[in-house]
Amino acid sequence: MRKVLALCLFALVSFNAYAQEDNNTDYELRGDEKYGYIIDKNGKKIEGIVRLNGDAIYPWNNQKKVKFISVSDIDKSKKKQKFKTLDTDDIKEYVSIDDSNNERHFENIKYTNTKEGFNTATGGLSGNIKAFNNLTKSNQFAEIVKDGKIKVYKLYGYPTTFSAGTSQMVAADAETKRMRENPSYIYSKKGGKIEEFTFAKAKIIIADCSYAKGKMTSSAYTSLKNDEKKRSGLGKLIKSQIDDVTSNIPQIVDEVITDYNENCK
């Protein structure tokens, strides 16, 4: 009986997780339509309307699916157009362009966010579901935030969709907010293995370039300097944890990785 209840509960949770996604596939064409593109499994670029599946509240939904209609499938005689929903089994990449011509590039990668899978503040069934949501997703669309010899991606964890009791609901909401505001950063150097991007890794991966290494050694990169006041208040953490807590990873990416990609072979 307990197993049946657990399965039913899990099914309900799974349903709720996908209910957060926008399932409306009808779309009315605009006069100033912005066209993005997808790259299919054969490497073919197909232009069309790319509609993001997530938003600022549910950014992790962009990592699961995307809605798309190719230019060749658009029927201008009809008021409404039908999108296709594509996932990591269908395409390698997708690029969307917003009204301000800002381009967002998502790539199909193989990476399991074990850090977020084992990082839970809720415990119990809620924590187990969050772990399941993260540890069972290996292929996902990660957003490219820096392209080049060192490619850096932004990746959101997947929150729990269930909580029991007021205290657990408060903890789950706080954790979801944290995940929304603090995505993980991962990287691949020269097409190699995708790994977590950390303060320590940033120093290691640029060391093969005399130009970047020289600037790091001379403390020219402000983003690679630690705030000693912050460090002193984190005495119970090990050095690597302190480095990551006191570091601004997006700033390191913008300053250090951009410099490496532009000046190193």
C-alpha cells in the first residue's frame, strides 16, 4: 500500500513539474518577427521562430525543451501557427533572438548536475525528489555565456515540486529562489570534458597561456582576488569552499575567460 501511495505521489509530482511549462502551441505571427534557428541531429541549420520554454521564474525549463516552427512551415494565410516541441533527442542546439536582438544560444550537452542533486535544504521526500530531478538528467540544453577556446555554460538546477508542511514549504521556496538566482557555471576547454567552473579551476585552465598567467601572477585580474573580510567570516569552511563563496564567477568569466579566448592560442 505504501509503495502504491508513493508511486501515486511521485506521478502527481512529475505532473506538476511539467505543468509549469507553457503547453500553448498556437502563435500569432507579428510583422517584425525575429527569426532564430535550430541545429538538427545531422548538423543542419534550420531558421524559424524559436520560442523559449522557460522564463525568469522557471529558467530551468529552457534546459528541457524548446518550441519551434521553421520558416518553410509558416503558413501566412493562417492567423495562428503551430509550434513543434523539441527536446534533446531532436536537436543539437537552438538560438533565440528577442525584440532587442539579444541572442541566446543553448547547446545540447551531456552533464549531470550532481552538485545540485546532493545539495538540498529540505530533506525527506521533498529533498529526494529534488535529487531525482537533478541526478536523472544527463542530456540537457545549457546556455552558452562565453564561446571560444574555453566555452562556459550557465546551468540551472531543477527544484523540488513537492513539500509537506509549512516549514518544508518555506525551505523549498527559499531553495528554489536560491537556484533561480544562483545558477551553476560549467566549462569545456578546446572541446574537452565538461566540468564545473570554480575559482580554483579558473586559475588552472588559463595557466597554459603565458599572457594570461602573467596577468594572473601580477594580480591584474581583479576578479581573481579574494575579499579578505569575507574570508575571515567563513573560518569553518575549507579553502576551496571559501574561494567559491567569496568569488564572483560571472565576473571571472567576463574578465579572465574573455581575455584568454581573445589573446591565447
